[in-house]
Amino acid sequence: MANEKFSLEYQSGKAAFERGEYRASIEHLTTARNLVNLSSRLGGEVQMWLVMAYEAAGQKAEAIALCQQLTSHPDLDTSKQGKDLLYILQAPQLTRPAEWMTNIPDLGAIAESDDRESYVYRSFSDRKQPNLGLVPEPLDPAEINTKDNQFVWLAVGLVSLTLGGLIWFGL
């Protein structure tokens, strides 16, 4: 019975994490953590998921504290993963310039009475599309150089002289 409850809570916690519901994930994984032997491999796995859920929910202090406990876990794989994850969690945060970021508008703010598809269509169709250079712009015939620049005749003459010289000297 306890094994079924553990399995249900553990799977629910992982599923909530993957859906981005980090608070729900923390609740399920904490319940699962209380139902398993913490020094087992499975107990370490539950705690690793809990560390990631804490971090994703913005509870960095809790994530680091639990990860520090996992560095001395009896299972060697869990201990190694805990050390690796702790190194990542404690790494300094790099600042990114604002121009590197893309602002995504909140479409949830649109009133329910609005037709969402027409809003999205309007917002994209109203933009001027940039010319990516895929379709060449038409040329003005007056700008085209139609004078013969004698290059072709010069090239034909040089090739003829070269071939004639080779034949003359028998090479």
C-alpha cells in the first residue's frame, strides 16, 4: 500500500515538474521522499528530482541545502550527481545584456471575447516583412552596361595564340 502511494506521488511529482508546475512537483516529491528509504538509490533519485524542483521554483537555498546532503549519499552515482549538481547550483550567475533577450508578450491578457486567432494573425500580418535578399529587386534597363568591353575577344585571341604556339612547336 505504501509502495503504491510512493509510486503515485513520485510519478505525479515528475509529471508536474515536466509540465512546469514546480510548486505541485515539490509537494508530490516531498510526500514521496517521506515514503522511501532515503539512503536507497531510489531515495536519492527522489531527492535529486526535489533539488531540481526547488531550483526551478526559485527556492535556491533549499536546493543547495538538499544537494549538499546528497553529496554524502551512500549510493555512489547519487553522490556524484549531487556533487555535479551542487557545483552548477553554486556557480555565479552571469548577467545578460537586454538586447540578448526576447520579450514575449503575455497573450493571457487578451479578453476572452476577443478572437485570439485573429489577434495573432493581425499582429503578425501588420508587421512589415524585411527583404531578406531572396527575391532580387528589378533592374532599370538604362543602368545595364550594354557596351562590348572586348574582354571576350581578348581571351579568345590569347587562347588561340597559345594553342597555335603549342601546335607550331609540336608540344
